[in-house]
Amino acid sequence: MNNSMIIYILGQVVRLEGILMIIPCITSLIYQEHEGFAFLVVILACVIVGTLMTIRKPSNQTIYLKEGCIATAFSWVLLSIFGCMPFVISGEIPSFTNALFETVSGLTTTGASILSDVEAMSHGMMLWRCFTHWIGGMGVLVFLLAIIPMNSASGSNMNLMKAESPGPSVGKLVPRLKHTARILYAIYFAMTLLEVVLLLFGRMSLFDALCTAFGTAGTGGFGIKNDSFTSFSPYIQWVVTIFMMLFGVNFNAYYYIIYRHFKKAFKMEEVRCYFAIILIATAIIFANILDRCVSIFDALTKSVFQVASLITSTGFSSTDFNLWPQICRTVLVLIMFIGACAGSTGGGIKVSRVIVLFKTMIKELHSYIHPKSIRKVNLDGKPVEHEIVRSINVYIVTFVIIFASSVFMVAFDGKDLVTNFTAVLTTINNMGPGLAEVGPTGNFSNFSVFSKFVFMFDMLAGRLELFPLLILFHPSAWKDLISKRAEARKF
């Protein structure tokens, strides 16, 4: 295992986080808040630690998939630990466990919170809290690949990107992966900036527009108001709704549109199914809450907002959907499982996986009727490789095992099944609000420390597509390191 290269990558990540903290630090200085000192302390620590870890560049920069997964998993753990320190040092979230929970939730774009009064936060801390969504949305290692020259031999950079990017498969938009990462972040930045401008037209302050856009772009869901989006105007709600849906689209579609490959963009089966699911879910909810709303427009606004928010794993809420009819809550839970498109900033199982699973089921039924027939699973008119189908099946099995285990472990807190079930669902799928005690008007503060660590594991596992985090617990992943230390002790 290339330990020196893993340490080098971790150092770059830590130093980058310190640099990114300059933005909320400046915000605190602008608003003359003493919390800016907490950011200065952590920035200094990040720069020192990061510099020490990167002072010597490894001669061998080859990263295989195992190293890529380990580097990615440890990167997100370190990001979370250093990222939570401003909350602890400033005293805004004095409990380390709660501060870590809030930071993990932010970076993984989950949006589950332990705070009951977010409006009491200082401007610098509020911006950092929302900015963690934007950092984690596209991925910090993808950002590193875009700005830092690294050796691309043996597919090293691709292994890092595979370990961090959401979805069943990751590919390059252009021959050079560094340019792919730059294209992705250019689209990401441009869409974020456009949303900020449109929110400003809705008479939102620049600070609120930035925080809201960061949460929408990363499909995170940390609100800047205690009621999330209930008190905002219909215009702002519709702007956010549209951008939530747009950030849930596979970014490959935007690449095709930018380079005028319109047919390829509109032929993407996953994107078409994604919008079809949104349309059907919205129609069902709209029909069932119409008599509870003041007008048809109000019912449409609330239904499409919540569908867009939960299918993309954003987690904003414009109403207490805990009070909606049973059929509406059932639909919301189902779309929480499905999630957004692969290659987007959204969470969930991903639409592409659901499509492949459904087609695999149809294929299996067909083989029972016609045993001698040979039929392949196709997506976008192309056959899906057996390796991808196998990996999706393994992913689903692993997902179910982690999900069931987590529900069992948090059950010791003594809360009701709906609360526990949706709490695990919303954390492993990076959603934000669930139902019952963790609904849009509740939070995760009443869970035990043990349960909070279970949720943090679920959030990290869900954001990293399970296996990059799970590999840390596999003994063979550390076999080389243990053997090297044993040899060193002999001498």
C-alpha cells in the first residue's frame, strides 16, 4: 500500500479545508463577531498539519483502488474533525459529539441537525455550516484533482474520483481527468452563482442567498431559518425548487448541453425517469393535500417543493409534511429511497441503480418463461456490463445490511419505529428530515451519543457509496502496513 501517497493526499485535504475556512473567517470579521478567532485558530492548525504532511512529495504517486478508497474515507473523517472545531472553540456547539454530528451532516450534504435555534448562530458560523454543503456536494477530492497537478499514471486520479463520486459508475467527460474535474466544478460554480442572482431578485439578502444557494447546490438542507422555508415567499420557494431538481440531474447531461450534444442529453434514460418520478410523486401528493391548502397554487408549490427536496436529498421543508395524509408520507419515504441521478450532488440509492435493478428483474422473469433466450440489460440503448449489474446487486445487499443493523442499534434509545426507521433512512441516504421525532419540526438532539455516532457512520457511508468507508474495517486492507511494521521491528 502506498502509505506516503495517502498521507500526502490527506495533507492536501487538510490544508485545503484551512484555506476554505478563510471565507467564514472574513464573514465574521465583516460582522465584527468574536467567533472569527475560532476560525483563525483552526486555519493555522490546518495549514501547519497540512504542510507537515505534504512537505515531502512521494516519488511513487500511483494510487490503486484500495488506496483511493482509504485516502477518500480518511479525508472525509479528517475534514469532519477539523471542520467541527470552530463550533467547539467558539462555544456555539460546545459538545464535540454534537459539533462533529453537525459537521458530518453538512459535509455529507445530509442536513440532519442537532440545533433547535439556528437563527441564534453568528453569521460566520452560519456561513461555515452552509458552506460545508457546497464543499461536500461535488467532493473535495474532485476539487483537488481540478487544481493540484497529480500523476495520472495507472489511473490513479480515476481511482480517487471513483471512490468519492456518487453513482454506480464514473467516467471521464474528456480524455484528461483533470479537465473533467474542472468542467464539473465550472458547471457547479456557475449554477450556484445563477441561483444566488435569482434569489437576490426575490429580495433576499446576499448573506441569506449565499447560504441558501450553498445548501441547494450541495443538496444539503441546512436552513437559515428555524422554520426552514415556510416563511419565504413563493418566488423564492420556486427558485429553490427548480435548482434542487437541476442539481439532482446527472452532470453529464449539462456537459452534453454545453457542447451542443442535445440528442445525447435528452436521450439519457436516467434523467427522463428522474423527472417522471418527480411528476408522478407531485401529482399524487397534490391531489391529496389540495383540500388542506388555501389555493391550487399553494398546494402545487408545497407538493413540488417537498418532492424536489426529498428526492434530491436536499431536505429543505416548506411545511410540516408530518401532518400530511398517510399516502403522501408513504410517497415521500419511497422517493427518499430512490434519490437523485448518479453523477449529481444528490443522495439516495440513485435512479440509475433502480432502473438497472428493475430491468434485471424483468430479464430474470423473461428467462423463466424463455429459458433458452439470451437477453441483456440495456441503459441508454447500450448493454450494461455484467460487472456493473453485479456491483449494483452487491451495493443493494450491503445497503440493506447496514440499514437494518443501524435501525437495530438506535432502537436501544427507546424511540418509536417510525422515528428510528426514518432517522436511519435520512442519514444513510443523506436526506435530512425524516418523520415523527426527526420530522421537519424536530431534530436529532435527543438521541444518545452512541446513536449519533451510528448516524455519523451512516452519513459518511451513504455519501461515499458504502464501500470506501467499509474498507477501513477490512483486515486485509491493512495487511501490508502491519507486515511492514513487523519487519521494521525486527531490525
